Amino acid sequence: EDQVTQSPEALRLQEGESSSLNCSYTVSGLRGLFWYRQDPGKGPEFLFTLYSAGEEKEKERLKATLTKKESFLHITAPKPEDSATYLCAVQALSGGSNYKLTFGKGTLLTVNP
Amino acid sequence: GAGVSQSPRYKVTKRGQDVALRCDPISGHVSLYWYRQALGQGPEFLTYFNYEAQQDKSGLPNDRFSAERPEGSISTLTIQRTEQRDSAMYRCAAGTDTQYFGPGTRLTVL
């Protein structure tokens, strides 16, 4: 069974204080690992897809990296508007055309001004 | 995101009533997914459509839950004889390589 564990559950940062969120996964053949951002009362918003170990992607203050067992979302010099829940999800190769996502519980990030 | 709409946004019903939740992938995606999200949790897979064909319904909790997508566009998730434990946010997502989520329907069963 595919599993995703995110840590920490919650993280408080001061504006400008860089940190990382962790996503550990177990999957029967990884097709893709996804990061989403979710604001209160809204649906998850797509950020990144990573397909193979060693891959990195960046968007503004966010950088996602992938190894064979985990992914990190690095946040550099965060701003209060980066406050949100960050969700990690995996897609397995074994699903055929069914690219269903298995999500972790998320990390609630709060950035204080 | 990417033109996925859901209705209603909020639904309050009494235990034992049937409810129908609608998803419209406005941008015409082939693949459509339903997820359920409890408070403080990530979305959990319910069912998957490829065009009009329901190809995986393994995540549906029991036979009170059903879904259809008769013309390969709009999809309806129906819950019969609702129970309080069915209260949750129901989310629809569309897309193949990348899934774009709608705003969800908050279902409350009294």
C-alpha cells in the first residue's frame, strides 16, 4: 500500500527564516511526486511534479527536491503570504491509466511578519 | 484550478436523505477524480473516470456511494441514505499528468 508521511505537522517561521518540509513515501514504483499548496477553504493548488531521484524544481521562494525515499520542500526567506498547508502526494506506476494521488496529511506553515 | 467547478459549495442535509454533488471540468479533461478530505487530512481517493468510463471505484467507502459521468464531462457523486460520518469536504479533480482541484463541496449531515 502506498504511504506518504509529512513532517512536521506544523511549522512556525519568522519572515525571512528559511526552512524545509519533509515528505517520506513508500510506493510500488514511483510515477510522480507532487507538491500542492492549500489555503483555508480552498482546493489544493498545484506547485511541482518530480519524477526521478535527483530532480529539483524551483518556483519563487520554493524549491522541491527528490530522493528515492523522500522529498523536501525548501522555503527560502519566506513571507507571510507563504502561510498555507503544503500537501505532498505520490502517483504509482502500477495504476495503469489511473493516476490517483495518495496524499500525506500536510504541513501547516505559518510565517509571522 | 484550471477550470474545475463544483456545486453546491455547501450542502446541509438530514441523516437518511440522498445527496448529489456535481463536478464540471470546464476545460474538458479526459480524466476525472473524486476525493474526500477530512479536516486536517489530505484528500483521499474515491473514484476515477476516463471519459465516461468509471475505471476505478475502489475508494468508495460502501455501496451507498456511487458516481457517474454519462457524457464524459460533468460528473455526479451520489450518496444515498446519508449518515453523520459522511460529513466531509468532497473534492473533484481533473487532469491526467497533473490534477487540478475544484473548490469542493462541504457536506454536513445532521
